[in-house]
Amino acid sequence: MACNKFVTLSNDEKMPIIGIGTWQASDEEIETAIDSALEAGYRHIDTAPVYGNEQAIGRVLKRWLDAGKIKREELYIVTKLPPISNRPHEVEPTIKKSLADLQLDYVDMYLIHTPFTICINPDGSFKMDEEGLMEVDKSTNLAATWLEMEKLVAQGLTKSIGVSNFSKEQVERLLKNCKIPPANNQVEHHVYLQQRDLIDFCQANNVVVTAYSPLGSKGIAKFNAQAGLKRDLPDLMDIPEVKDIAVAHGKTPAQVLIRWIIDTGVVAIPKSTNAARLKQNLDVFDFQLSADEVAKLCALDKNIRICDFAFFHGVERHPEFTFKNQYTN
Ligand code: A2P
């Protein structure tokens, strides 16, 4: 059965409260995973050009749509303006490239992937300076980029627009400077990085929050290692309190982590390429966390940011970069 729990956005569009995250999955893995996800009832798919899998996702969607197994309006597709294209004149051509890759006429949500902009060489590789640090484009003008995002809605290329990895201050700045308010802010959110301030602010201003890395993004370890970063990341599914609550309900730690997120009206996009785990991550509506359990989970906050973009060496020099490496180990 399709996920039938939705959040309503400020423009009255409805977004399924659970979607499938697709970062760090190969083309082959993702084709199988999207097939399994659609079979399991997922309708919300979160992708981005940076993940390199829009074409693979597009192939699966086309198969399902052509076979009449699903209607376009039943799907909720999110993609993003990448950090290398975060400039006003790149907005329209970039969404058009994503739409061509996804084989769609429109997406449901288009997000500015990061508030910062990074530079590339003509061959597409990242531009590095003599110190081996990534060159950043400090001329980023979020209000000007947003103006172009708004035009995409009028053109019918996306139903809604939003942001990702934006701080409270950055969201606030856009809200003061827009015709169409951002409908969504997609940020890292889980028991160890709760970001209550940011979430409360967004929700008070009708900006739906989507939680990425809801399960702690174990797969990021490989990515960090490739970038030469050594980091012992916590395993959220191994936290004793989470495990105890899971046992008490006959559910898994992943299901507890997801339920805790969506119970506050935050959308969760757990990533999995495994058919059984995909199913499990959607099967979270047959139990209820007690107030005491919610309090225990809320008390776990440690301000540990797992996806701090440290793998983009030098990006912290961008004026719109607001994360610090808060990882304390
Ligand atoms: P896999 O794709 O092999 O299932 P996040 O969504 O926080 O980025 O976390 C994704 C990571 O968690 C992936 O490594 C994924 O592995 C794993 N994962 C996803 N769902 C579950 C689950 N239900 N139980 C255990 N691990 C899971």
C-alpha cells in the first residue's frame, strides 16, 4: 500500500511524510532499490544531480509510468540545484537537465542544495587552489538565485521550491525577500543532531522540514575515507535507549528513529538499497511512542553533525557556510 501520510506545504501541495533517500547508491543499486521502493509503497523519491543517479531513477520511473503501474500525480519527486550551479543564471538550465535525466516534465520540489557555491573547471572537476583547497564562489546571492527559483514555478517546471542545509538566519533572510516563500528546508536531523531551534523556526513559519540522515547515514564513512577524513561516526541504531524502545514495541531501532521524527511533522527520507529494509522503514505506523519514550529520545541530543561537508576541503571559507565541525571525538 502506498504511503498515505502526508504533510501539507504552505502552497497546499501534499508531500508524503516518508520518502526514499538516494545518496550513495550506484546506478545498478538504485534501479533495483527504486523498483523495490515503489513496490513497497514509497511515492516520494529524494535525489540530486550530485548523487549521480537521476538518469537511473528516470529509467525506473519511465518503466512504471509507461506500464501504467503508477500515475505521475501519485509520485513526489524532489531534486536540487547543486552547489556548483548556485548562481541565478544557472537555475533554469540546471532544472531542465535534471528533468531530462529524470524523464519528467516537472518535479514536485526543487531545492537549493546548499547555501554556498563551489567552483569547477571546464572538465567538471572541482577547482582547487595551490593549497589543495576547494575554490568557493563568494559572490553567492541567495536572494537573486531565489528569484530565479520562483520563475520555475510559474513555468511549471516544479510545483514547489525550497532550500537545503539552510540555517535559521538564511531561511529568515529568504522569507523577508521573496514572493514565494520556501516551502521546505531539508537538513540533517536525527536524535544526535536535533536542531530544535531551526526546526521550531521553520515550522512556525510554515516551512516544512525534511530530515536527511535520519538513521545516521552510516554510508558516509566510505565517502569520508575517500576524501582522506578519518572519523568514528556514531551508530544511531546501536544507542541503548533506542534499542530498548524498539524491543518494547517489537520494532527495530530504525523504525523507532523514523517514527520519532515524523511524529513532530518532520518528513524523513531514510536511504536504503535493501528491499527488506525499505519495507521496514515504511512500516512505522502500527505503534505509538509514549511521552516518556519521546522524552528519552529527545534527551539524546549531542549536537553531532554527521554530514558536515568536511569532505569538501575548504568550503568553510565560503561566507554562506554555516556549519562548523561540531563532531567532538
Ligand atoms: P542499506 O542501504 O544497506 O539498507 P541514512 O538514511 O541516515 O543516510 O542511513 C542510511 C544507512 O542506513 C545506509 O547505510 C542503509 O544501508 C542503512 N539502513 C537503512 N535502513 C535501515 C534499517 N532499517 N536497518 C538498518 N540499517 C538501515
